Amino acid sequence: MERNIILLTCSQCKSRNYSTTRTKKTGQEKLKIKKYCEKCHQHTEHKETKA
């Protein structure tokens, strides 16, 4: 299976802090993960964006 590179963007400050890969499938929901944001200095929800 082919994989896409995706970026994780902080929901508060909109900075792109993390990158990861994901399989190519249609109809998938966007990934939402709580991760540490270096600019906000706290754990915030990060959402998937395209690379």
C-alpha cells in the first residue's frame, strides 16, 4: 500500500509541528491527536493537514 506524508497542525497557534505517514484510502476521517506544541508550551489538539 502506498503512504502519504501528512503534517500535524496545532489547533491554537496553527504552527505545523509534526509530520507522519498514512495509507492512501478514500473516505478516512482527518487525524486528531493531542501532542505537545513548542510554541504554545502546552499539550493541544493537532489536526491533519496535507504536506
